[in-house]
Amino acid sequence: MDDAEPQMAKKQKERLAAKSAQAPGTNQRTYTIPDHRLEKPSITIRQVRKAGKVSYEVTGDLSATVPPIRESRYLSKKQCIEIYRWMLLNRKMETALENLYKQGKVVGGVYFGLGQEACSCASAYALHKDEWMGPLIRNQGSTLVRGFSPRDIMMQYMAKAGSPTRGRDASSHFGDIKDRNVVAPISTLGDLLPVLAGVALGARLQGRNIAVMTYIGDGGQSTGVTYEGLNFAAVQDLGLVLFVENNLWAYSTPADMQFRVKDLAERAISYGIPGVIVDGTDACQVYDAAHEACERARRGQGPTLIEAKMMRMKGHAIHDAADYVPKPLFEYWRKRDPIARFENFLLNVKKWLTPTENRELIAGVDQQLEADRDFAVASPMPEPESAAGGVYCEHGCHEIKPKYAIPKARKGSVASPGGTEAAVHLK
């Protein structure tokens, strides 16, 4: 008995020690979300009701100094100037579209990405030519980078016969899976995530790890299919690069009334994947994050969630005047215009462009847009008898050939009577 008592006391101490190690606050996991912004605004938007009328008020430091552009770790002088030109083309093309709408030449609505040009153009610039992208309605800059011309997009909105959809759609629902590797936007927000995950899976079955990129807004990020698509990509280590464009408003609902997390990049923790925060108005930050996520995807290391914080500087669409947005908030973000900041970076900080060279570059963009607008306006509408074309599958419309290689089959599997097993395994 004398020997047993010390042994029992020792075991009891060990149990108490183990229990103490599991106590709250002593064995918690922690996570890091890198935040590459040089400015972290502390701004709050809240809903108020006065005399039965609902409006929004903004509080916080709205007089803060505009931060500089963070110099890229990867971009060369030539590449920076190319991205700057894409951003200018994006902005000026949307201005042309707005004028065409006001002239009654656009059939439906128009969706703008004003203030989001750096995010759209610099992100798409990080993809290789043989990789894939699925843009949303505000990512028209991304489609320009992937090879569509302004005339393609203007004809699309005017439902012209020469548009990418041959006049069958008067909005942004167009793509090109043959040459440009662009999956058309899907109106049901979030649905592009599982589609692009499937593209990455298809490439893997053909022996390639590639980067595939798509976008979702702060509102659409709360949909169930967003979770399903990103979770599948995470489980299968698929190279999905997801840009969450936190532009502060989901139509007329402010971000502060949509979710409780401080940063949407925190949601990456629940998928077990990296989450990164960047300033969406800084082209260098956007590109660097996209480049690193794409490289990670090409190594077969799975998806990355990148939250780009910025402000949608117009309403949900051209019909929405955005009167619900407090005017001081617009003024705050207008000072952080991505094109003006990048122009200053190239001219005055890096001195990679002289004022004369910049004027010539802008004149070249204007010249291209004028020619493309005239071409689009003069293009014919589709013939009425062509309306039924493309409704039913004909002439091999569903013939889809492997992009990279023929999927390999494994020999000698007992699972298949014929001695082979199709490459249906996922990981």
C-alpha cells in the first residue's frame, strides 16, 4: 500500500497537468492573415432613421493622407506601364459605354468597375496565357487583358451581330473557351467558383497544375455555393485564385451590415488555405499577391483567397445613382483613385514615364477607343432569322477537346473488368 499511494498521487498530478493544458486560453491555435496595405482605414457605416426615412452615416478619419504605391517585388518597368495602359483603357472604355447608354444605343444595363481598375487589370496580368479566368460584371478590365477588345465589349452591350454572343445577350455574359480561356460570367453569384475549380481539376487530370482565377464581391461571398466551390478546391488542392472584391457595398447594403468578421480574408481560415489582404487601388499590391497565389497554384499547393479592399465609385449599375452612399465616403475614395495614384508612381516616383510619353500613351488609348467605338456603332444588328441559332446543340457544339494532354488511365486495376481504370481519381 505504501508503494501504491505515491504512484496514484503521481498519476493524479499528470491528469491535472493534462487538464490544465487544455484549459481555455492555454492551447488555442492562432492564425495570421498578411495585410499588405500601407493604410488601414478605420471607417464605420451605420444605418440611421430620421423622420421615418432611412439613411447611412459614416464615421472615422476621412481626412487621412493618401498612402504611396507599394513598390512591386516582381514587376518590371515595361510591365508596370502595360498594366497602367490596361487600366486607362478600362476606365475610358466604360466612359464610352456610359455615353452610348445615354445616347440610347445600349440595349440593356451597364455595370461599371469605376475605382476597381487596378484590381481587375493587375490580377489578370498575373495569369499565363494558357491559364483560365472567370470574370464578373465589374471585371471588364480583366477581359481586356485576356484579349478581348473594347469593340468586342461595346458590341456586346449593344447586342450587335459581331459581338462575342452574336447579339444574343446585351450584358457581360460572354467568354471564350477556345482561344482566350475565359469562362463567361454567371449571374448567380458564387457559381463561378466550382466551375473554375472544375477547370483546374480537368487540367490536373491532363497532367498539369495551373492557376485559375475568378472573383466574387463582398455580398456574393456570403452565398452557399461560394463556400462549396472554395471548400472543394481546398480539399483537392486545386489552383483556384479567388479575389474577394470588398467594395464596401452589396448593392445598397453596406459591408458593416453584411458580416461580422473584420476582414473577409479571415474566412480563408475555415477552408485551411492562405488568406491575404491588399489595397485594391494599388496595382502593385494586387499583382504581387496574384503572382504569388498563381505560383503557389502552379506548384500544386492549392487555392488562395485574396481580399482586395476598395470602393465601388458608382452604383450597382447605370440605373442606380447610389444616393444611399454618404458623400464624404465618395470623397475619401476619390482621393485614392487607382489610375491617378499609379500615374503619379510612374511619372514622379519611379520616373519611368515622362509627361510627354504619358500624353502620347493616353492619346494612343483615346485613338484606339474612338476607332473601336465607331466600328461598334456602325456594326449591324443580327438578322431576325438567326435568333434560333445556338438554341439547340448542332454541328458539334459540345465537342470539347483536352487543352493540355489526353488524361492518362492506370493499367491493371481490379476495379475495371477491362483491365484499365479511367482517370477519375481526384487527388
